Amino acid sequence: MSEETTHYAGFWLRFLAALLDGLVLLAGRFIFFGLLFLMIYAVLNLFEAGEWHRLVVYYSCAVIFAIANLWLTWIYYAKMESSKFQATLGKMAAGILVCDKNMAPVTFDRATARYFAKMITNLTLGIGWLMAAFTKRKQALHDHIAGTILIVKKNRY
């Protein structure tokens, strides 16, 4: 695909994909963490744990859940974007592919860099995301950092 015939994924299409991915991840979190919490709750009741023990367990679980959430979200984005599909489920539904600057598929390392660079983008109070509406290749800040672009699949038009 040449530079002239390439359709870059703009702000609203990216927003739709992010919304869909958010719903996918929300469902996954609800199932995974809900079942885990029910198991912990059942064990605490089985052993008739006191208030102090419950408090320690709940706060420990909160830390574990936060770390697990970061890990699961990272793996979801990095593995999907570096897979043969070149997209997460939300991006697939929106017809978007993640590529490097040369329009080649991204590696797991580059997809990982893109995921963690989103944390920097989030610190800009939305400006890093809005860059996608105004740059030539419609890149958000994390795309500039990771050296990636999002293109619309050719058969979408």
C-alpha cells in the first residue's frame, strides 16, 4: 500500500475501537476477578476468619488484582496487536490494523512499547490522544513514541 492510497485510522474510528476494547476487557475483568473474589470470600468464610484477617486479605488482594489487571491488559494489547491479525478485537471490529512506520506488522516488543507509551499519553490530559486528529498520519502521542501507525483495512472501503 503506497502512502497516497493509505487510509489512516482517525480519531473517531480509534475511539470506537478503544470503546469496544474497553467493553471486552470489562467483561474479562468481571468474569476473572469476580470468580477470584468469590473463591477468596468462600475460603475466608470456610475458615471463619476474623475481621483483622479479612482486612489483610482484602487489601492484599487489591494489590494483587491491580498487578494482575495491568499484566492481563498489557498481554491482551501486545499479543493481539503483534499477532497475525495486527489488531485487538475492538480494532478488528473497526477495521483497523496496527503497523510500524513502514506499514509492516509490529513485533511484540513494539506492541509492548505502544501499550506502555499510552500511559504517557494519558498523562497529557487528552492532548496526546487528540494528536491523532491533527497529525498527517493520524498518530497519537504513543504512536509517535512507539513508531507505529494505525491504518484502515483496504477491504473496508
